[in-house]
Amino acid sequence: METFSPKQIANALNFSTTTLRRYEEQELIPVVPRTKSNHRVYTWIHVQAFTTIRAMLKGFDIPVVYDVMRLCKDARFEEALWLVNEQQYHIQVEKRRVEEILMMIQNADFTRYKNVKLTEYMSIGEAAKIAGVNTSAIRHWEYEGLVHSERNKENGYRMFSVAELRKILVISSLRRTVYYIENMKGLLNDLDTQNYNKIEHSFQLALENLNHQLLDQLKGIAELIKYINLYQEVTN
């Protein structure tokens, strides 16, 4: 059986031996054999495990990758694959959401969103539910000057107009691709003035990023399948 030292693995996969140990400590890989002098000895199953982790991290969030690898380590392969499948569903939902909000921006008669009839003013809870975000996110965006609310004269609660809801929807869709507050403020100003060219470009960029993420996810899944197949061969 061919074996490898930590340095050989690190050089081949282009990351540090510290990273190897961290992945091992996080219990993401199969148990690593030791020599009589207590040195780590890696095999091809470990090489594929490390390769899978690095590939999946390009398309999936760290907690998801770690959960998937731990499930595989325990030979719970179906659960790992269903977790990956769930993440694929989420990215499709996000793509559909971006496309819907882009259509909403282009729709001059914005009185309904996702079959919800919009009222002239909505509470922060109602706006958050429609936009699919936490109320804390909306408060943060208001603090940053991206959206503005009015106060209900009777109870002092925040109330958001339909125009501000549109801004909340735009922010929630572009926050991963528009990184600077001032850039976002510029786009929202264009939304107010109905100058949609830059906004549409930003949404197209968001869609392109989702396309890239999907490709990265599929590449990561390909390595995961190799890992599962190899793991099953080694343990059977």
C-alpha cells in the first residue's frame, strides 16, 4: 500500500501541513495511521479526502463541507449526499429569487410580490417576511442609510413603504455581489430615479456568480463521489 508523509501531501495539494492537522482534528478524514515513532502516514483515501474538502470549499459554505465530510467518515453516505442535494436546491431557489426581483424592478406596477398583495406601509416584520430576511438585517441596512422607515404615530413602530420594500429586496439579492455600502447606495439611488441600467447589470453579475458557484459545486460533488467510491472499496 502506497503511503505519503504530511509534507508530500501538503506539497502535492498546495496547502500547509497545519491545514492537514486541522482537518484531522476536526474529524473530517478517516483515521490516520501512525508509525512506531508516532509520525502520520497518509494513504490514497486521505489524499482523496483532502482533495474533496478543497474542491467542495469552492462551492459550499464551510459548515456544510465539514458536516458532509464527517458524515462520510462515519460511512453515512446517503445522508451526506442528501445534505449536498439540499444545498443545490438552495442555490436554485436563490437564482429564481434574483430573476424574480429583477422582473419586479422592471415592473412599474409593483403592487404584488410572490402572490402577496402589498399595502402602502408594512411593519418591519411584514417586510422581513416578504423579503425572506431577518428583521435584524433590515435594522442594519437602515443604520447604514440604505433604507428608511417612518414611525407609526400610534405605537412608534417602524413602517416601510412599498418603495423601501423594493430597496430591501434589491439589497437582499445583491449583498453577496455588491460589497461596498457606497456602491449599494448608488444602485438604490438609481432605483429611486428609475435608472435601471446599472441595477440590471448588477443583477446579471449576481446571476453569473450563481452560475460559477453551481459549477464549483458540481466539481466538488464529482470529487465527493470519487471519495465515497474509494472509501467503500477500502472498507469492503
